Amino acid sequence: MKSFSVLQGVAAPMDRANVDTDLIIPKQFLKSIKRSGFGPNLFDEVRYLDQGEPGQDCSARPLNMDFPLNQKRYQGAGVLLARENFGCGSSREHAPWALEDFGLRCIIAPSFADIFYNNCFKNGVLPIVLDAQVVDRLFVEMYASPGYELKIDLARQVVQTPSGEQISFKVDAFRKHCLLNGLDDIALTLESADAIRAYEQRWRQQSPWLFDVIG
Amino acid sequence: MSGQTLYDKLWHCHLVEQREDGTALIYIDRQLIHEVTSPQAFEGLRLAGRQPWRVDANFAVPDHNVPTERVERSGGVAGITDTVSRLQVQTLDDNCRDFHILEFQINDTRQGIVHVVGPEQGVTLPGMTIVCGDSHTSTHGALGALAHGIGTSEVEHVLATQCLVQQKMKNMLVRVDGQLQTGVTAKDVVLAIIGEIGTAGGTGYAIEFGGEVVRALSMEGRMTICNMAIEAGARAGLISVDETTVEYVKGRPYAPRGQQWEQAVAAWRDLHSDADARFDRTVVLHGADIKPQVTWGTSPEMVLPVDGIIPDPSSMDNAAQRESTERALHYMGLKAGMSITDIRLDQVFIGSCTNSRIEDLRAAAAVVKGKKVAATIKRALVVPGSGMIKQQAEAEGLDKIFTAAGLEWREPGCSMCLAMNSDKLGAGEHCASTSNRNFEGRQGFGGRTHLVSPAMAAAAAVAGHFVDVRNW
């Protein structure tokens, strides 16, 4: 996994509540058996004017110029400003894969859906929860100044605005540690292999019907 | 100290390691696998040179991409016309073969939607922790199991370690008191709950569903309710074990037998919240107040009783709510002030992990029996949740009732719930659907989904627009 320490990037808006993962990456692109290459189809249904299909050359497709990520001022965006309950619906990890592949490595919103929030951390994407009023203010500042950049410092847990204002955010210690260091969490869990085996032995004695039945 | 909730009990008996940073290592008894969210997990195992920790904890079945038309289906994997879909189903077969994981392949009679097949086969049992790379894994909570959806990285993590790193969720109780009116079903109950608490209302919670109405439901109905816990924002839905649960599990192919059955049932009897359990939030609904529900917008919380009127955004004070209502009405092609019963339909879909079980098909068949689908309906599909359900329905003659009425009787799979196969809506088409999500584009680019119960969908197929099934 890519590590995440400090990110400075243009902020772009996804200014609606309850953005679901179907909107982030529509189902027809889930047929891929790879982890990469989803960026061109991020927000496909609102980003292009035609209907997207897997394997298309997206550079030749008609763009919806009302969609912010297609506008000149948001080109190269690294931070997405979003609203309540971002990432709701399907558990598809293709959603953070698409965001990361597009270059959006930080999402700031007043709240996230649980599964999406968790999936982000597995893919070098940092979801930051800020108070709804603070997010509102960031939206206003961003709309007012083209090229508006935010600087995200994960180690210090701070979002810095162009005026130098520092806004602190919370992140749980384990996820922060893994993201800062780009750690493989399977290897970390396997450090507890003895504890898992001991548990499994106890559990098998207690609930034998859960073992060796299928397969 | 207060008593434990059902969720607390399931959490504690699967706790491998509690860590100082607040996270915990939780043991997973069963992982269900389908073709869409697993290929990258198997690839990850291969790249790291890892093997599954416990092969017999995993079970696989292809469902999302499988064609439901008999002709295309009869060719098996090789017969899937869409080459990308075919590769994904083939990849599941290859991975299960290479890693020795039990799989019901595409034309196995027992194949079906993973959340239907698990309970039906006894692969899902009370008291288990169950995960799957699919958010509707919450369905299995109906059996008193702790079940939730995970992403593909976690699918790989569970394959490799049999555990997940988790933080404990909060406890919510949704109690539905009293009794339901005739014609009102589990689907209407869960839509009413989502309408009440909102699509983010359950975020961070495990929701236990209880009360007289839930206790009176069959397992099929309970699964419908837990299935849509995720549409209320909760990863896990739960219902305590009772006689209905035990009777349902008894005799299933992978359920315990003999002495182990007795031992298991004794353990399952404790799978309920203690009388003095503390919930962080409690929501109460009254069964008698719930009417048949219809969603009008692009989020499951945009729901109204069938006698409702489409809301007027200009009357809303909250700017965000006004904007999202305007956007939804624009997408759905509906006008404020319109009656729900005036919504004209183009297609009808009866199926999905929410409503494709035998009881759902019986309810739909009872409504259309001896009637005809309206001439204005372009297509009405009935897609059973599994091959076993299909067999059962055919034995009861339900397929004949559907086809005589002009509905198509299909092979099992996810079908038009998410339109990954060729069953989809055209742009602008309105669909009465028994599935779980009415998001933009969910059932096809530009498609307009209205979530309803099987009986409501069947009645809409005959009338060509929504009607109150209580008066049917």
C-alpha cells in the first residue's frame, strides 16, 4: 500500500449529500479482475455525457462540463471536498481504487459511510471527518478562489488552508500508523498467529459444528 | 453492570485479542465469496505467496454476473455472451479450484444469490461471524449471526488470517410493536424504518430488530429486514434466535446433526439481548401505522406510503434537503404534488437478495394469479434467488401463474438489482423493483427505480402504475 504523510493539493467539490459508491464507480466497471485502471471511470455517469462501458477510450468521450472535475480550475485535484454520508451503499472497494487512481488521495466530509471509510485506509486514501460547519466554510473558500489548495499533514493530524489556518482532525491510532508507513496489515495480523491458533482451538472445542463441515 | 445485547455477546465470543489502541482482532467463522469482489483478493494472496488460513471456512458462488435467460444460461460459463462477465465468473471457478474452496458453480441446482444460498444451505448458522465482499451480508443477521460486508482488501485479510481488525460498533434497537395490516410486509417495515431514521441513521451501529412484529415474521421476512440494515447505514442487522430460527435451520444440508445439533441449539438459545441490556439508541415504530411503501427518489430514505404525495422542495427550509429533493425529482422525472399511485411504470423486477425467496414469490403470484400484466409494461421479470427456490416454485406451479400473467420466469441470480448482466433498465424507464437500492443508474444508465414489496410490484405490473395492494 502507498504510504501517506503530507499531501498538498488542489481541492475540488463533490457538492451533494449521500454520494453512493454506485455513483463513484458504476457497476459495469466492476467486472474488471484488476485493482488498477478505474480512474478514467470515476464518477462516470455524471462526468461524461454518454453511457460508459468497460474498455472504452475515455479520452474520446464527451465530457459534462458542468461537472467540477472536468473544469480547468480543478485540474490535478488531490483533495475532494464532500458532504454528509459520502460513500454509502455498496461495499465495492473499487470506489477508493477509482479515487486513488484518479489522484484524489484525501476526501474531506462531515461524515462517511462505515464500509467506504474503512476501505479508504486500505488503499492509501485518507478520509477526514470535519464538523459540517467547517466543511461548509471550506466549500465557500474553495469556490471563491480558483486554485484553492489544502495541505494535509497526517502525522500532525492537521488540514492547513491557504490563509495558514490549521484545522485538526481525528484519526484512530492504528489506521494512522498503517497509512503513515504504508504497512501490509495482513503481515501485522499474522504477528498474532499464535493468539489466533489458541482462540481457534478453544472455539473448535466449544462449537465443533462450525468446523470441517464444508470444503 | 447491565446485561449484554446480542451484538455484545457475539462480539465477545469472537474476540481473539483486544488491543490498547481500541482495535480488536475478531475471529471470522464463515466467509462467503462471489465473483465481483474476490479476484483481486486471490491475486493478492498469490503475489504474497500466502495460503488460506482455513479453507473450510470459505464458500463461493457466482451470482452478480450470471445471465438469467435460459438459453444463454444453458451454455454454462462458456455460454456467457459478455466476455468481461465471463472472465470474472471463470476467474472465480479457477480461484476456488486452485485454493480448494467449495463453490456452487453457475449451473449447479444449488447456485443462487450468495445471501439466499448461505441460509438455505445451512452454510450460514446462528452465532457465527460472517463476512462477504458485499454490503448485503447484513442479511445473515436474521439468523442471530454477526454478519457484515467488507471490502476486497479485507476479503484477502480474512482468507489469510481468518480474522478482521475491528472497532466495536454501538448498539441500536429498532422495535416494531403490535401487528401489521394485511398486505403490509417485511419490505414495507424496513422501508418505513429507513424513512424514519434515514440512510445514515445507523452509521456506526449494529441494529437489532425486535418487537412483536419482527417476532411474528418468518425467516424470509426477517432476512428482508436485515438485508436492508445497510440502507439505513448500519453494516450489521441482527435478530435474536427463537423457535422460528431453530426450525428454519433444522435439516439444512450443512447444519449440524445428531448430538452436535442438540449441542448447537443449546448454545443458540442464549443468542438474544438480555432483558437489562443497554442500547445506545432505541427507535420504536408501530406496526399498525405502517402502510405499503414506495420510494420516489434516488435514496432509500426518499420513501412514502402508497397513498402519499411527492414532496415539494420549495416548501423545505433546509437548503441541502431542498437541493437533494430537486435533484432527485429531476432525475426521476417526477413533479411535486403528484400522487404515488400516478407514477406510470415501464418495467417490473421481482427478485434480488432482498425479495427473491419462496415466500416473496408466493406473495407476488397470489396477486397476479388469473390476471394479465398491463399492456404498457414493457417487461416484467421474476428472478428466483436460487435454483432450489426455482425448483420449489415450479413444484408449486408459481412459474405457470407468472408466465400466464405475462411475466418472464428466469434463472437465479442478482439480475436487475444492479444490472451487471444484460437485465437492465433503459434511460428514463420507471421500474417497480423489489430490490434494495434506488440510486441513480443502479438498474441501468438513466433508469428510475421505485423500491417496493413483491406484492406491490406484482400489483403494479397488472395495473401499470402503483396501487394499494391492501385493496387488491
